Amino acid sequence: MMLAGEGVVHRFGGLRAVNEVSFHVEQGEIVGLIGPNGAGKTTLFNLISGAIKLREGAITFKGKDISRLGPDRICRMGMARTFQTTKLFDGMTAFENVALALLYGSPHRKLRLDQARREVNTSMASMGLLADRHKPVSDLPLAARRRLEVTRALATGADMLLLDEAMAGLTQAELTTSMEMIARLRERGTTILMIEHVMQAIMGVCDRIMVLHEGRKIADARPDQIASDPTVRAIYLGD
């Protein structure tokens, strides 16, 4: 088991934003997380990644309890995330963003400058970003910024990614490219938990989909089963 949660709860005042949610993600699996706005998806991501301290329930990663760990320690254990609104270092180039992540995630490796440069270039080439490596992040279009954020996350040494709406706002052609990117990540063995509102993407790339509604998990099944679930259709798809 790569990631698991048991009875996870988080309150904002009297509101239970995440309410007794249990979940699991197997190694190499791609799991989608969907639900209406306000369902608790990003709050759950924040609890998993350590951005919000977990106070009720437990979360394990690679068999180790990460419930009380901060984001830096969880990252160096091999989990990285992206954000709904990209959070890149806009004052740096694309290359520098990835290089910083590589050096942060590999403090034990003592990389020489030429080794680091080679690894960054290889990573960026694999994500179709090599031609943009010297551009300031602020000059990149949205699709490239989203790919760069994934590249930076992988550069930390992550073998699990939390992707928060990585395909939001993309054109159809860009969406197809992003879905192909996720397929390549699967081939290299990366485990993915992804929040996504683009149903074409979530249905097309995920092995399994979890559905949250008002903080509770109401379904957890294969994409075809989720698409035909009457409760999900009524609550999420508007039937």
C-alpha cells in the first residue's frame, strides 16, 4: 500500500470539511478524487501533504505514519504535489525551478553542477519543456506552467504525486497532451492521486475514482461504475 487514510476528519469551526474519510492508493495506481466545489477535496490533499496538521484519524505513506509530519519531511519521503493555481517561482527560469527541486530532494547525493544540469535537462526533455528551460516562468503559457509544476514535483525524487486540477483551463489539444503525460508517468511507476473537474481526463486516465460530498466519501469504484452510480449522478453530475 502506497498511501492510506483511516477515519480522517478536519473541522473549520463547526464545519466538518472532511468527515470520517478512509481511503487507500496502491503503488502504481492512478486514483481520481472528484466532488462538487466545497466537497473537501483540497482540504484532504492538504491533510495528506502536511499543509494542514491532522488532528483526527491517521494517514500512512509507504507504511509509515505521516499524520503529524510537515510538508518538507513528507516531500523527502517521496510524495510531492501540485496546486490548483500554479505555485512556481516566477522570478526564476523554468530550469532554475526544476534545479531547485532536484537539489532540495537530493541532499544526500552531493550532486556536482554538471550532474545536476544533466538531470534537469533530461527531466525537462521528458516533459516536452527543454526548449523553454531558459525562459522566465512568467513568460510561459498555462499548459507549460502546469507541466513545469509536475516536472518540479518529480525532480524532488517523488514516486507519488498529488495533482490538484493539473488540467484545468487547457485546450482540447493541451488536454490530450496532459493525458498522454500522465500515461507516461504510469509507465515509469509513479503513483498518482488527482483532483480533477475535467471528466474526460478523470474517466480516461484513472483506475479508480473516489467521490466526496459535503466532506464524506460517497463512492469509490472504477470509472465506469462511478459514471453509472445514481447517487453520484444526482449529486455531482446533476441528474
